[in-house]
Amino acid sequence: MKKIGLFGGTFNPIHNGHLHIAQAFVEQCQLDCVIFLPAGDPYHKKSDLVAPEHRLQMTELAAMDYPKFAVSDCDLVRVGSTYTIDTVQIFKQHYSSAHFYWLMGMDSLMNLHTWKNWQNLVRQIKIAVANRTGDTLAKAPRELHTWLGNALQTNDLILLNTDTMDISSREIRQQIASGKNMRNWLPEKVADYIQQHHLYQ
């Protein structure tokens, strides 16, 4: 049975930290592929997003050199706010026999109880969490405690054995805007695309 990982995010821009945890996701969960899902209108995250076509193109360029990475515009072509539960159900309809995993950061896990139909979501998909230095499940809100305890025992919640890189898309945008060279943090093709299209300047 095919094992598919879904990795949603604004990817504004996608950077080496995203690729690092996606590769750890593939290896630890023994996935057949990871599908990157650039967000359209994420209801819980308002920021200075560049145009969807730029974020999609950058994500496709970043994934190009990884045989198990793919990119979908599923969340970009839908009208209005996009919710993870709806995205998961779309993929389950298309790949009805596959097992699905959703990758998120520990910061997102701490807010999972605020997501639309989160209790239904965690029944449909395994959750893999990329840890950030200093984050811990002990900080989880009480609304998640019962589920966390059960999910860890049933392996429906997987903590990736890798630390995230200490970089964020917001920091990269700020540094580019101030004229700094951020090529060390970006896939080469993405850095070239940002320069070519004068993004974040």
C-alpha cells in the first residue's frame, strides 16, 4: 500500500530547512513520496505572500532534484480559505488505497486544536512533527492532552528524529529586503528565481 506524505505551507519562499525535514519525513516514515502543497489563502496565517504562481514555481524548482518529492497546486486553485481537512479528503478520494501522513512543525501542533474539524482530521491521517529546538510536547494545550497520549501509543503521532534548521521564510524575506545574500539557505534554483523576478526586495 502506497504511503504518501503531505507537506503544506506558504513556502514564501521554500528553503533548505523545508527540504531537510521533508527528506527526514521520507526516511523515517518510509514514504513513497512527499507532496508539497503551497497554501492558497491559509485562514490562520496572514502575511506578505508573493503571488501564488511564484510560490508554486519556486516549490517545483526546489523539489526537482529529489526523486520522492512532488508538488501539487491543490490548495492554490481552490477559491477562498483552505482547510487541511478538506485537502486531506481530496487526496483520499484520488488515492483511496493509500496511507497518508501530514507533516507539520511543533508550533503548528500546539495550535492543532484550533484547526477546522481537527478531531476528524487526526482520525483520517497520521501526523508527523518536525521538532524545533526548545519546543516540547509538555507545552501542549490541555485540549490536546488526551489525543496526544493515545496517538503516541498507537504511532498515529510521529516525532521526526531531526532538528529543524534555525531559519524561517520570514527571516529570509527580511534579509533579502535588506540586501543580504541568503543563497546558503536556499536551493540554488530558488535563489536564481528570486533574483530573476526581484522577489522580496
